[in-house]
Amino acid sequence: MASYYRGLGTYYREGTDYVNYSESQTRWVSTMKRKDKNYNQNTLNFNVEYELDSLTNLSLNYSGIFLRNLLELTTFPPIFTMHRIL
């Protein structure tokens, strides 16, 4: 049994990081936004099963994803904000 899928898409991700400095009692907050465009995404699944007898089975499985022409746009904010921890 085997299956093959081909697709494309645009993926949006956003992450916020917090760093606390206990000595100066400050916190740095940064936010990063990502936009990934993938025009050629291929997924392959392959499965072979064989039953030798009622107690012994042999199974081979393969799963793979192939990415080509991946374009990623990452934006960083020009200003990091600093907050005083109370």
C-alpha cells in the first residue's frame, strides 16, 4: 500500500519571547512573525506487510516529506521593549 500527496500553501507563525533579568529586575519582550510560502510540498507514505505464519508478521513502513523551493519571510520588530518587574 502506498500513497502520495502533493500540495502547496502559505503558513503564518508568530512567537513571543520573554527574558527576565533578576539582577536588574527587567524583562525583555520580543515578538517575531513568520510567513512561509511553499509551492511544492510532497508527502510519500509506503507500507508493506507480510504474514509468515499465525504468530509472525513482517512490516516495513516509510514516510517522507520533500520540500523544494521554500521561501520564508521573517520580520523582526525594530524596537525591543523593556519592562521593569515589580
